[in-house]
Amino acid sequence: MSSNKVICGATIVNEGKTFVGDVFVKDEIIEKITAVKADDYSGYEVVEADGLYLLPGVIDDQVHFRDPGLTYKGDIYTESRAAIAGGVTSFMEMPNTDPPALTQEILEEKYKSAATKSLANFSFYMGASNNNIDEILKTDPSNVCGIKVFMGSSTGNMLVDNEKSLEEIFKNAPTLVATHCEDEETIQANNTKFLKEYGIDAPTSIHANLRSAEACYLSSSRAVELAKKYNTRLHILHLTTAKEMKLFDNSIPLIEKRITAEVCVHHLWFSEEDYNKKGNFIKWNPSIKSTDDRDALRKSVLNNTIDVIATDHAPHTKEEKERPYFKAPSGGPMVQHSLTAMLQLHKKGVLSIEKVVEKMCHHPSELFKVTKRGFIRKGYFADLVLVDMNSNWKVEKENIFYKCKWSPLEGETFNSKVIKTFVNGNLVFNDGKFDESIKGKRLVFNHIKK
């Protein structure tokens, strides 16, 4: 089989435009894009794509693949495989594994592991703690996506709550700082209050008030304050509230922003009204909140207050999620269904398909300065996704690829479907079947500076 391919007659969505054309791929790289059907395809393997949409591969800037140490929930192989099936061709994974990635040595072990396991391209955040500033300073911004700071506790014990440590990180971090923002004091007070009021079998519906909007705003505003003080390149992850939106500036282009914002698929899809039906299966940190908050997040995606849509993919076993509320862990799997969920919101008129591509493909590339990915451009890596925009299918246990074998979207019918996924020019996912012979590559970055 030729390593050269031409994807013929697809409806290409790229850089705000939608047009029918051909994309030629030579080895790993996009060789040319034509809006007119070519006369000669000799020397190329022809991939017929009439009626299909061709998108850049999704870059997910926030996942938890649980590897090493928590691999009974998920691992780099299983979750990258699910990602590929969903059109996610590159991911950035979080440091709260076991052991946590708090030293350069542990961090590099994760990279070595991914090189042999991951079907998608990959990067891993360096973790921050109250006392590892020396390790943080060793981080190479050309091949590590960023520094992750938990300004609120979640899965794993990586809370950075020492004010001096926070100041040192924001002042000296050699690359982008990505934060989980929830005020710990507020959450602990709410936890004590609700546990006393409801007991261990509390309804999951209290989660929106326990992990409250106020807790999020207190922490997010503090992160912004520190970033402005030290001119830190700050990226705030999984925003959930209308109130937080006023912390961000949508009057300047993304390339000029020093402080950027991310929202996750589940916060755009669900609201607190869904807790009664879904229970702990939509228990995330930060919490899913009100319909008004969800609508404000959607509006902020449209007006560019929010820059990126990601997943915070964080699998747990079904048995863990079925525990009583106070004992059930937060987080859920999403990478296989993130693109199709956002395309469903497009079908519902919430946002355009061009905006989906901008927030899931283009903007993660620009924000992190990923080298030659996230766009359908000549000379860029051929990370590409073919989607049938008129294919109805239901999310069921039998078609879920996550190791945990459940999805918060189980039972949902989607009207679009990922048909083929190319990673570095290789057809890795083809209508339900995988080619696992070639692994993804380590992401590199255009020397992100603080």
C-alpha cells in the first residue's frame, strides 16, 4: 500500500471556510490542497470521500489517561485508542497519576511509555506541588505542553495551597501554566455542611452547590490576579460559571492573549437538571452547574471569551461511580464522543461547524504553539478526520472503546459519525477497525515562552 494518499471530494472545514476539495498526503505531511478535482491520481492511494466532511484532527488539551498507577480505570493504549475513534489525534495528559509527575524523571517515563503505546500524538504536563519548584524550572518548553497547578483538590493529592509556592510558580514557570481553579476552603466548608445535612447517601444534585460557583470564582480570580502580577502565560481549565467569564478578554486575538480559557464538553452539554437522571455519572470537578451557567458558557464560546473546547477525560470504573455520592470519585470518560457531541450541538443550531473546528483543532494548536498540527495546511502533519454528518447511531456499551466501558452519553443518539481518522498520514481508524502498527508522535512546540 502506498504511503501517499489523496482524500478525494471531501467537504473540507478549515480556517473558517467550508469547501469541496482534495487533500494530497505524502508520507506524514499534507502535500497540497485543491478545490478543483485533479485529473491524475497516479502514485496515490485514493480515499473516496464524496459526501463526507474532512476536519483537522482534534487536539484535546486536558485528559487523564490514568497511566501509570491507576490503569484499572484506563491506560494510554486504551484511552488513546478511544480518542482516535472519536477523531482526537493529539492529547495533553495530566500529572495526577501514581506516582504523580512531579519530577523530570517521572515525566520522561510517561513519554517513553506513550511512545510504545499511544495511537495518538501526545504530550504530558509537568505537575506542580508546594515544594517542587526546582523540578518545574527544568521543564523544556519545546517538548512539554505546560505546568499543571491544582488550585483546588481533585483526583490525586496535588493541591498547591501554599501562597509562597503559588507565587514562585507563577513568577518563574518556564512555560504555560494551566490551572484547576476551585477554592479549597469554600469546598471543605460546604462539604462539612452538606455531609451533616444529608449524610453519606446525599443526592448527587448537591454537587453543583458543594463545588459552588463562588468556589470557582474565588480561585479563578486569584489565578488571574497572579498572572497579571507576574505576566504569566495562564490557561484556566474547565470553566463552569457565568461569573467567571468576566475575568477574560475577548477583544483581542488569541495570539495576543496572556490569559486564556477552556471549557469542557460536559459543561456545554449537561446542566444540573441532569443530576436526577445521571447521578454520579456526571459528577465532575468542577461541577456541572445551572442551565444559566451552561448557556453563558455556550455564548462565551461563540464570542471568543472561551478559547478552547476540551474533555477533561477522566475514567473511573462503573463500580466506583455507583458508590454513594460522598464516596464516588469525580470525573468521566469523554474523548471518544467529544467531537460528535459538539457536532450534535452544531446540528441543534448552538454553534457552527467552523466554530467547532476552531475551538477543538485550531485554537489548541495556536494557544500551545503546537508545531504543524491543528490545521489542514500544506506542510502540516496529516492529522485528519473524515466524518459522515448524516449517520445516526446510538452510544451503547457495545460500541464504547473506553477501558471502563461506560459513557455519560450512553443512550444518546448522534446524527454524525467519525468514519476515518488519520494520524501523521496513517489511517489508524477505519470504520470501526484500528491499525495499531504505527504509534503517535510526541508533540513539539514553538518554544513557548512565559
